[in-house]
Amino acid sequence: MHRERYYLLPTIGWVDRNILGRCEFLIRIIPALLFSFFIILKAKPQAVLLTGGFACVPVSIAGLLLGVPLFTLVLDSEPGLAVRFFSRFSKEAFLPSSDADSTVKCSKKTITGIPLRDTFLSCDKEEAMGYFSLDTDKKTLLVLGGSRGARFLVELADELVLRLNPKEWQFIIQEGDYRLKNNAENIKGINFIKRMELAYAAADIVISRAGAMLSAEIERSGLPVIFIPYPYASRDHQFKNAKRLALRRDNIMVIRQEEVDIEQLLIHIKEMAGMRISVEGEDSTEKIIERMGVYVWKD
């Protein structure tokens, strides 16, 4: 049976760091680069697929120097520094949509969408309600702030819990590094949601940040969503992710964090709840593998 492996690289980010932070990046990149050479020489991969972020830098450098074909998967509407730089050395760049950022400097670009696990569309609401011990007669509001949570959204959820009728509403709230003040029976405060596909199946509406994978999952679920993008994201990429999706769907709304008005938000939640649509999506994973195979297995 095939066993998945992952490696942790001793590196940190570059963007938005002061001079000491950038010096630390330069110091850490050396062992990270050596470790990346070791990984590639040991695993002998036929390709390297980078998705962005500081962790891809040493692996991409090692792959290029060792002659391994490099490919870029663009996740954000406004890609980060690593994607913008290394995409010019890639055989092909895979884009989330036709309106993806033009700063991807790759000679060959293909629209593939963002790969998601098959499980996101393979479970039903009854299973989901049982998993979270929810009431089937109530509407469910799902609040997501990313894997580490979001203080603003957790505090907002605390306010919404007090303002929405508990006889009609229940909540799944991903707390992350923060904690809810309210512990009512109709609230499921969870540090990290392991079965996200079940959370989407249980929900009637979502309030969420707009990171690349999170927004792609919500889009594929067909759920109505009110995006409140993280206001300090690099190059404002979360807002651009959300706006790209909102232009394509009527059940998606985008609100800047500083413009959130609790009274208006309550109106939108009640109006949009239950406006889930059916979404037909292509298999992005298979498409990317097929495109990579044109270069890797062409002989």
C-alpha cells in the first residue's frame, strides 16, 4: 500500500518581515535548501508542483538545479511573490479561472480550477447533522476563519449567537486560536474542523475568510456565503479571491471587515440562508496530472 510522506522545512516567510526577520530567512534558507536537495535526490520525483508560499522556495530552487520539471499551481487571484517568480521557470502554470492574475509569467497557462478532495461532494446532510449532533429542524450558520481561526469572526459569531433566534438557528464555528464566550447548546465551537465536507453538508449559509483553498471549497459546495476577507492579506489577495467568485454567483456576498454592520449582516444572513445551488465541477486533479504528463512522460 502506498504511504504518503511529508517533510517539514526549517524556513520562514520573507514578505512583510523587518530587517531581522529577513536576515533570519536568509540564514534558514541554507539548511532548507540542503534538505530539499536531499529530499529530491532520495525521492527522485518526476516533477515538482509548487503552490506558493515560502516553503516552496528551497524545493523549487533544488528542483530546477537538479533538472526536475517545475510546474506552478496558482491558487489565489493575486498570487504571491514565490509564484510570480518561479512561474517564469515553469513548464506550465495551472490557473483557477480565466481572470487569474496576469503577473504569472509562464509561457504556457492552462485553466484547471483548484483541486479538491473527492469527499467534498460525497456526503449527505443527514450524515453531517449526526456527526455534529445538530437539530434537523434548525438552520445552520457555519463560521470559518481558516485553520487558525480569526479573532474578528469569532467575536462576530458571539454577537450573532445573541441576535439570531436559538429556536430557529444553530452554529458551527471554527474557533482556531480563539474561544467563544457563549456556550449555548445550539453552538458547536470547534478548534479545528477535521471533516470539513460534513460541515459544508450541514450548513445553510457560511460566513468566512477568503483564502484560496477555503473559497474554492465553498464555491464547489454551492453554499451561499458572506465573505469577510482578511484585511491584511498580502496584496489584498483574499478580497480579490472573494470578488472573483462573487462576479460569477448570485449567492455570494463580499463585505470589507471595516464595513461590517451587524444589523445589515443579520438581514443578509436571513435572506441568503438556504440559497444553495448545484455546482457541476470538472476534475481539476486529473486535468493537472494529464497536463504534467505531457512533459514528464512524453517520451
